[in-house]
Amino acid sequence: MANINDFKVIRIKSINYYKEAERVLDIKITDQVEQARFGFYFFILDILYGVNDIEDARDSITDTNFNSIILGNRYDDGGIDAIYIDDEEKIVNLFNFKYREKFSADSRQKLNDVTTSLKYITALAEGDISHFSGKPREYAEKIKDLYNSNDVWKTRIYFVSNDMSTVDLSDPHIKNISNSFDVEVNAICLKEISEMVSIRPEPISATLVLPNNALMSYSESDLSSSISYIARLKSSEIVRITCNDKNLRNNHNLENYRELSDVKLDFGVLFDNVRGFVQKSKYNENIKETLKDNPSKFFMYNNGITIVAQGIETESINGNTKQKIIIDNFQVLNGGQTVRTIHNFNSQHEDHITDYLPYSEVLVRIFMTGKSNTGEINNIAEYTNSQNSISPADLKSSDERQFQIEKYLKEKNINYVRKSGDLGKGDANYEYSITMIKFGQLLYAKQGFPEKSTSSKKSIFTKNYNAIFGDQKFDIDESEGLVIDFYSIKSAYESSSYESLDIKHYYMIYLNQEFPDVPLARKMDILEAHICTYTVDKDTSDVRKMSQPRFKEELLDKFK
């Protein structure tokens, strides 16, 4: 259950996100409530979908009041405050935000907040968007094109607030909206938001006692001193070893499981889990159904859990019939949704911990990694999670090279945002801020591929990752200069008469590398002239022109 302290933490996070937006967008709002409200938008877009580039997030926000204050235009938002189009998953995500100024233990999302969004949803469904203007109209036109394409697109709407409880999704009005417009409706309140906030936890340890037939040891070789284990654990034991009560985690002789009926998940065990918050899904509902209706089949139906621990101690007990296992400083790298859902199921009724969870079992892999083997931990996280849809950048966020860049840039007073939720941490007055994805794009451009930097986010963190961030092409001492160069270019474009676009910034990064003696203003003039004179078969945008290899080749000829 969330409380007033969670409310305060979210408010602080939101204000910190606003402060970063204030710095990047050069805006000034004095009212702290408005600061928190607008920061709340940036915060949610970041932790839900990893939109941690302030300008990208700004472009996603359609809220009338926000755009009136930030951009100076006031267009009807139709009840939709932000839109994020997931091109990879082919999902149109719509958001309705409500930020409450004051905490109330009884606050609840209102059904009226849902119905206000019908104006935009109805317009999209009927195809009549003529009454919208500005950013809401631009997004509506893009969504119409997606709906009219041959691809299958899903639509989700999120009702997000810092209220204590969500709107009742089983309400007939909401069911009718979902069925009539083919929209998946989700609601997120203070409890879910507080669970998403990443705070580096104190080391978490637990003790287990298992019969020999429920445990199998594994080592890479006969000479290896690092032994890992594959275990069969009761779901009730999953609740115990991941709960927020240190004494219960280490009480392997617990006689009365009812003591676990009101424990909560210690979210510290999921800190290194690369998978972010996942809304109520069919997968999670299936877990709950199996736990209640067919607990004995749970072991076969579930993919299991992967745990890494700095240390594992084992001791034979009870005449060598059982093993006592102490797992020290452990993290759940894979199976976080399973752990969450087991805890949620436990909290639904006090009898679940005794009547269902002891009769379902889970496959658990426990790997000992030692104190500093972050590379191996990242490999385990990446390979055990890549069966499911996780962004390539998230999979690389715990790579040792990314930690090194973060530490290096921090010493240079630059905030390096590796993963969702880090942008508004507010623990330093840094001069610049750069996301890991943006840094990868800048690096790729500098290394000779400005035309691919905008459209190759996925390949930068997959097939090209080792080449881009490898020692042969990347010198960490150049990191600071790359970030400063980017901000100088961006500032020059924003103060010029030319349109400022990311792909233009990437071209300037590349041209600065290739032609350091040519002044930046001159490079900009040549690039803009080439955009105007570059010939293509049909009418196309500047971004698409600049994404073509021929465009870059002809541009280089002009410089040479």
C-alpha cells in the first residue's frame, strides 16, 4: 500500500524532471505545483517507455495547458495529454495525466477523467480529425496513416495519476470504450508509480533449506570453485526470500506461513532487472489463474526465475538429506514479473499463502558471480531476457562499458542517463545531460555514419555495439568533447534561421571530425544548401533525404 512518503518522493522526482526540462528547454515556471505537474509528464514517459530525451518527451506531450505555457500555442488536446508511438511493437500509446497537488488517503481516479479522453479516441476511430489543430492534429494524421496501412496496430490508453487507487477498469463504461474502439485501457496510480522508482538497495540476503532432490549443483569445470544451483522452490518460499522483512527472509524454519500473508515485495531485489515496469498483461493474469486453479502445473507452465548472488554458502544438514543455502547480496535478473505477480496474488487474500502458494513450485537458477563480475552479470541479464521484447538499449544499460562512461562523465560534471528513471535523480548540479541512446547516436555519427544515426537505434545497441563502443574506435577521453560539441551545434542551430533537427546535428558531428578547419557556420550553410538542391524522385522530407547514402556522398564531394 502506498503512503504519503511515496507521494512526496514522486513529487520530488517530478520536480527534478522539471528542472532538467527547464535547463534543456530554457523555460521558467515559478509555481512549484506547475513544476511538479509538468515534471510528472516527463517522469512517466521516461519510466514507462524510456523516453528520457527531454526534447523527444516535449514533442510527445499534447496537453493544452503544457503547450500553451511551454510553446506559446493553445490547441485542444481532446482529453489526451501525451502520445507515444512504438514503431517496433506497433502500438499507439495514449496518455491521460492527472497530478494531484495534495495527498489524500482516499483519493481515487475518476471515471470522468476517462470519458474526457473519448473526444480524441472517437475522432481517431471515425477518421474525422478536422476540428483538431497543432500537435494533436499532427499526431492524429500520423495515427490515421498507421491505421490505414497494411500493418496491424494496437492502441493503448493509460490513465496515470498520483491518486491512491485507480479507476475501476471493470466499470461498464470502460468496458464499452475498450470494446467499441478496440482500445486497451490501463490505469496507473501512486502504488504502481512508487514501485517503478529505482533506488540502489542495501545488499539483500536470504536463507533456504531444500531437500537434496530439489537441488542440483553446477560448475563450469571440475576445477572451478564457483558453484551455482538449479532449484525447485515453492511459491511461498519465493514470497519469503524476496519479502521486505529481513528476519523472515532468513527464517528458513518458518512454521506458520500466515506470517507471510501481509508482507510486501522488497523491490530492491529487482534493481538490476533490465525489464522495466510492465502493465497488467495477459501473461500476468495467466500466472494468477494457474496459481489458483492449477498450482501443481505452475512449474511446467512458467519459465522460471534467474537469480545472481555475490556469494552462495551451502551446508549439509539433517543427516545429509537436506541442504542449507545462504544467498548473499542477490538480485532477480529474470522472472521479475513472475515474482511481482506471486506477491500480488499473495496480497489478494490472507489464505493464498497457505492454500495455494505452498502447492506450486518454480524453477530457480542461482548463479554465483562474485563481488565485481559485472560483465558476467550483464551477460546473464541480456541472454536470459532476450527471449522476450526488451529494447536493445535496456539490455546494454548494465554493460561495464556503460558504467565506465557514466563514471567518467560524472567526473566531468555531465549526467549520463543509462536507463529509465535516472534522468531526474537530482543528486548533482551537472552542466550537461546526455542519454545513453543519444550518446550512441553521436558516436555512430562521428565514426562515419550520420545518415544512419537517426534510424539505427536498434543496431547501435545490437550488431554494431561492439564496433561502436569497442576500444578500436572509441576512446573514452573523447566523451566529454563529444557531448560539448553536440550542445554547441544544437545551440548554433537553435539561434540560426535553419530548422534544428537531430540528423543535422549528427551530420555536424561527423563534419567536425572530417573537416575541423571549416567554421561551423560555414558547414551549416553548405549542408542547408545541399538539402535544398539535392534531387530525389518524389517529394520527401529533409530527414529522409539526409538518411540516404548518396546524400552524404554528394555532400562530401562539395566539401572536398
